[in-house]
Amino acid sequence: MAVTDWMRFQLAYGFGSVMAAKALEKWHSPTLLFHTEDWRLRQHGMKEDELRRVQKAKDADLGKILAFCERNRVRILTPDDDLYPMRLRNIYSPPAVLYAAGNWIDLDDILCIAVVGTRRCTEYGSRTARQISADLAARGVVTVSGLAAGIDSCCHDATVEAGGRTIAVQGCGIDVTYPAVNRELKKKILQSGGAVITEFPPGMEPQAYHFPIRNRIIAGLSHGTLVVEGERRSGSLITAGCALTEGRDVFAVPGNVDANMSDAPNWLIREGATMVRDAGDILEEYNLRDYDAAHPGGEAEAEQLSLCEKQPGKPKKKAAPAKPYPQRNDDVMVEMLNQNQRTVLNTLNSEPMTADEVVTATGLSVPEVLSVLTQLEIFGIIKIHAGHRFSR
């Protein structure tokens, strides 16, 4: 299947949306979709607004993107590629396209752990994230994070310093570095045999709604997600929620009960996340205290290092992206929900309901409802009330 068909599919359906997942379920492949006549698409129930997006994607000129990637040795990964990670392929709405710079390797048989947390980390959080990341790297674990300030940067930098591999998942084009202060860190990741990846095409500037979408990739690449620090409405909880949705492990570093930045990990531990004091606590979960799999790779090509040069302005606060891309974070989260999550959310209203009432209304099993309610609460979409009742 042509890479360009997947690129056009991404143009038509956006990033991480339920609409993209449903389109793939219906058409099975972008090639079938883009090589079916318009009248047949209508016959199969395609609405005019969706048909217009498909037609526009068919006519899009992809030459500049393809030339840029060839010139800068950026790999374009699609679900048809052997090096597209199986764990990522299996999430609810996998990226149609991944742009990868650096030393991309087959991750299927390598333990990958995401390390995420607040941008405003404390000295305790920074020290803990660095120590755990370095120890994981020394054991051959690939670390994954989002190249943001704070805990993300601590994870990437400590992994590189320990001689390990780290993967940075960006919320912007591969040629853009955000935040700009991490330009040198991005270079270090590429030079040390790590990789920088994104589903956003070259040249795309960061927008606020990109980051919750990006977080599903961080969780999807990883066997487990470690939350080091964050407030109760932290973006790191979105990553943890994505991990739970896909049945992945969630780990959390405990913190002072009086510290705002410990609210997220402490709450996750209360909800059942595995408490982590050091890297050994994570490796024990996989019976891998002596694990040693990943090894440093070669340096990035000189062309790839130029990807660190382009800097964005500040994310636009009042961006008005065209549909089908949602603008607000709450809208983004709803777009990312799977069928069970949407069923439960649509059942809830402003009047608090018990879990038993949700079970009766949805027909889902008790374990399914309890799991989904936890996921929706982590995403910050629903509220919990006294008596363990829930509302929108």
C-alpha cells in the first residue's frame, strides 16, 4: 500500500480522532478508500462533508513533504511498515503516519517505559526522574517522553547521559523544536542513537490541542507509563489515562501529601497505580531485574541535525484550525474516546449516578464500567461525588 495513501488519509481525517478509527474499520485501508469512485462512497453512506475532505486529500500535493523527508533522511512510517511498532498499531486510533528522525529500530521486543510529569517540576521530581530514567537506560530499557520542559527533559537528558536510547514524541512537525530551549537536547537525542518522532507533518507549529493527542502515542509506544509529578489536572494524567485505556501499566512516584505537584501521582497510587521508588520497582513488574536489551546506536546524519534549527513562535492561544480538528482540550479528549468510554459518557448527565446505575443503563459489565469511569475521571471529563457517584 502506498505511503501517500496513508498521508492523504491523515489529511482527510486528522489526528487521533474516533472518525479516523471508524473510517479504517469501514474501508479497511486508505488505498481502498481513495480508489473508490465518489458515487460508491455515497452509496456506502458517506456524507458530503466527509466526501469533500476525501476529495481535497486526493488532490493534495505531497511533493514538498516527500522531498523534505528524503532530503533530511526522515523515515515515514505507516501501519504497513515492518518497523511500525506493534504496540502502537494496536491502540484504538493509531497514527496513520509517523515521521521519525534519528536511529529508528524495531521496538517490538524491547521494554519501553514512558516517563512523564509536570513542566514545573520540583528539585525532588527532577532528581527522581533523572535517577529512574538513568537506571532504566543502564538496564537497556528505552525511555519515552514528550520533549517538554520539566520531567520530560529530565528523562531524555538522563537517558542520554547514561548511554541509553530515548524516544521524544513531539506535538509539532519534525523540523520544529518546542520548547525552543530544548534544541540542544533534541540534538543530543539524535546524536546518541535515539529518535524524535511525530505524527504532525513537517512545518506544523505546536498548538495546545496537539499535546493531548500526542500523549496517546507516548503511552501507546510503551509497556508502562511512569508519572513522576503533576497537579490533579495535569497533562501527565492524560498519558496515564491513555495507558489505562490500552491496558498498559501505570506507575507513579509518591510525593509529599502537602505538595500540589504530588497530587497526580498520589491520586494514581490511591486508584491502583504501582508505586515506584526506583527503577527496580518497574523492572520487577516484568520479572526483568537483569534486563539488558537496547544498546546505543549510531549517530544521526548531519541532515537530521538541521531539524533542530527551526523554532516556533509561542503556540497561538486563539488558533482556529479547520474541521475535523477539535480546538479545545475537552473536545480533543472526547474525540479520542473508544466505544465503551463514549457509551458511559453518553449515559452520564449532570445528576450524579452510581456505578451500578451506569451498569444497568449501558449493559456493560461491572469491571468494564468501573474501569471506564476511572479512565474518564483521569481524563478530567467526568466528576466524582460523595458516595462514589459520577456525573458529567
